[in-house]
Amino acid sequence: MNRCITRGVSALALFAAVTALVAPQAARAEEDEAPNYAGDLWTRDALTGDWGGARTKLYERGVKFEAEYTGDASTNLSGGFRRGEGYSGFLSLGLTLDLEKLAGWTGGEVYAGAYIIRGHGLTTYDIGNLLAVSGVEADHANRLGEVYFKQTLFDGRFSIRIGQLLADSEFITSDTAGLFVNSAFGWPGINGAVLPSGGPAYPVPTPGVHVTYQFNDAFSAQAAIYNGDPAGHNVNPHNLDFPLHEGVFGIGELAYKTDGLFGKPGVIKVGAWFNTANKFDDLRFAGVTHGNDYAVYGMIDQTIWEGGGSADLKDPSPDTSSVSVFARTVWTPQENRNLIDYYLDAGLNLKGFVPGRAEDIFGVAVAYAKISGDARKADRLAGAPVRSSEIALEATYKAQVTPWLALQPFAQYLIRPGGGDPRPSNPDRRIKNATVLGFRTQVSF
């Protein structure tokens, strides 16, 4: 297996070198909209502004610096292990180098990121749920983030990235689901529960290669291979180990953008992943491990209504008020090695329905994680309470105060934490359903 990985990475590296040679002949992809650093405090995109004009000049010459802080304060009002309060803080730093502006290398880009994570959340210390209350909750640490080289070719239709990568920012993503605070609505809850170290997802990127191809305006495809266990042989506390010999995690996805449903923008995605890391313990038989796992998934993210703003909902003007929905499902057929064998989430967003608040969004969502049959059989054999499923319900309102500041109160109700795990203090009783209130703050610097 190690030889296969080495050969695969070598071949991809050779491919990257070839693309670099032909890059000057390729047309440059359409640029992202330039950030507005120079506006006043209430209209600019970043709190710290333009740094006396230096930030805009750096961007025009190909250097972009980003810093964003997310802080989630939450309180467990009832249920779980005990009542308590938590706070998870996450500072993300990123540096992007546009190689065309800097060196005339058409379509080339280099990115390096870092994470500074502080605080502790409710999930680990107070509730014990599988679907973590906060998507930024993680162990206190300073970590290297994504670091990669990206090459775009063929009028921007093809791209390849090589380096230390995350899968959760590219695959099974939903713009509508991205509103919610619970971690399950980002990287689906089943992936974090069954993959070694949670898979290549925040806060642990891992070496990999990612390619995308846009066939036309509607159809696109992407695929990637990563190291099978981001933690490697160690806990990889700072993401500096760069493990390469832990099997392979591979994932592929097809996407179809359509206006056919309701005549509004939407996307349908289908995909699958596999993992060859030999780290899947059998749920019923001690000492037995399995060398692979796989899953299939599908999702839809769809705008179903657009209006003319909160003042006149009958006005058909776009880009004001809207209603969007999403649904995602993931299935892992091999129940003897997966704690969760089926996952489903769905939700609804209402944007721009409060007078004078065109960018504010209200949303409600639910996530369902089913405990696998073999896990339930193991519970029976052990004489423990038999787990069944965990459900997370969330309602939230995101107020976009300025382009650089968002304030977001949220409420969650967690049914059967741990799928119905026994209480640590009383193994004969299940962990109680938990009620959580919280507040998220996001600041772009």
C-alpha cells in the first residue's frame, strides 16, 4: 500500500510539473471580486481597514492576507452530564500569493494558513453528544492549516491543488447548511464519527491532491486523495507531522447546477468516499480490525423563492429576500465497523425578511445520526442501554452588522446524546436530552 501511495503522489507531482510548463499558455480564470478595504468602518470588508493603502497595493500585486475570528459562547441549560458553560474561539489566518501578478505564472497560486484554537466547548465536558454543539470546538492548540500549490488551466475549467488539504471545505458542502453552528451541518456528522481522526477536516488537514473540472455551466466534478488518518501514528498536535503512510482516503463528487426546480438557483451533488487505513475496530469482537471503509452520499441545496425585500415581498426583484432549503444524506453500509451507519440532515433559511436587514438570515435545521446495527448488538451483549440514534435541532439568526462583523444567537436541542449513551455517574440511565443556548461572533480583520 505504501508503494501505491508513493507512486500515486509521484505521478501527481509529475503532472503538476507538466501543468506548470504549459501554464503560461493557459487563459487566466476569472478573478474574484476585489475586497473593499478602503471604505469607512461600516462599509469596508475588514475591521482593520486598508493599513494606510498598503493592503490594497499588496492585493493588486498578488498578496492577500486574511484573518477571521469565530467565537462561540454557549450554555447547557439542562440535560447532558451536567449544566455548564463553554466557549470555543478560533482564529484563522491565511496568506494567498497570486503567482501571475507576482511572477507572471498564469493560473498559479500558493496558499498557507494557520489556526489558533482556544477555550473548551460543551460537547466534551458537559453533554457527550456525537454531533458537536460548535463547528469550531476543538482541543486548545496552535496548528498549521492548509498549505498548498494550486494550478488553474483551460480557461479556469480545470484546477489541481497539491499540499496539506482539508476535504470538509470542498466536498458535501451546502451554502444553506453553512449558516448553522452545530458541527454536523459542516462536515456531515457521520464522517467525523466513523473516519480515523474525523477525516481530513477542521482542525486537521493532511497531505493530499485535489482536482476539479467544470464540464459546462451546469456540470462539474471533483476528486481527491488524502492520507488515510490525519493524525498519523501520533496525535499530530500542531499539524506538522505530514503523515503519508496511513492508507488512503479518497473521495469523488459530481455536481449539477440547475434552475429547473422552482426556476431558482440550486445544486444537486452525489458522491462517495473510501478509506484504506487499517484502523477500523470491529464493534462486536475485541481485537478484530478492518482495513477499509466506504460511504455514498447525496445532497440538494435549493433556493425555492426570491422576492423584492422585506418591504414588498411581491416584488420579484432578485438578491433581496429569499427562501432556501437543503438536505443531505450519507450511508455507510459496513455496519461492523461504523458507529453510525446512516445520516440525514435538512434545513430552511429565510433571508432578508426583517425590514431594513437585507443580509440577515434566520434558519432552522435538524440532523439525524442512526447508530449501526452491530453497535446496538454490542450494547445488548454488554448489558448496557441499547443506543438508537442522536438528533440535533437548531434555530439561529445571523445578523450581518457590517461586512466584517456578524452576530448570531442560536438554540439547540440535543435528543439522546451519544445516541443514548449511559450516564458516566449512573450507567443504568441514559444521558438526558440537552437544551443549549449560545451566541456566535464572527469578525474579519
